[in-house]
Amino acid sequence: METMNDFFEHTVQDLYSAETQALLAMPKIVQRVQNEQLRQALQVHQRESESQVIRLEQIAKQLGIDPDGETCLAMQGLIEEAQDLLDQLEDGPLADAAIIGAAQKMEHYEIASYGTARTLAQQTGLGQIANLLETTLREEKAADAKLTTIATSTVNEQAALV
């Protein structure tokens, strides 16, 4: 990497890798969920993530790059950590609380990465791409807020009773 454009392209590829890894991991995580509100929230966000991948593919095409150019080691680690944690838990409220925590770690990584990518796009004169990234950033923040609401309204209370 030698230029801001190189860094931006790397960031887009990293995000593509993060999103595709999360999409592959999500069905296994959702399968463990007991709380219906949590299950629905994760499934809705999974569909949003599919749209986010399509947006990243559009961005990569506009940039003339292969979206598969990087492997997101951070998301790989977060997914491994989530799977390791779930391997230690029985299905139920405590596992649901752990799933929320793991999902929020993944969301926070994506929020930071999309914020960085959006700012890079703005600063390199790629306003249309910045707008696409801003759309995704808003979706990620909304998903995180929804998970917080589910945790604080029901799941964590139920987990505390275990």
C-alpha cells in the first residue's frame, strides 16, 4: 500500500471478507438462539448483510478491484471466539446473552470499519461510494441498538435467573 486509494481499496476488501464470513457463520449461531425476538433480529440483520455484500460488490466494481482480495483476520477471530464460547454453553438464556455479546462485538468491528471506509471515500472524492457506505453504517448501528434493546429488556434478565 502506497496511497490513500490503496488503503481504501484494502478496507473495502476487508469489509467484504468480514461480511461474507459473518454471513457464513450466522446460520450456525441463529440455530442456537432460544429467544424468538433475538432470532428474528438476527435473521433480519442477516438479510441486511446480504444486501451489504451486494453494495460492497458494486463498490469494488466501481473501483475496478476484486472484492475477494483480502481476508479479514479480525472477523475470523471474532467468529472463532463466538463459536468457542457457545461450545461451553447449553442452549438457553445464558447462551442467548452470550450470542448477543458476540454479535455486538462483530457489529462494533463492522461499525468501526464502515465508518473508516466512508470517511476515506469522502476524503478521496468518492461521494457516491461514501453514501453507499453510510447506508450500511446506519444499518450496522441500528442492528447494534436492537441487540442492546433485546439484551436489556429480556435476555439478560432471563440469563441472570439461571
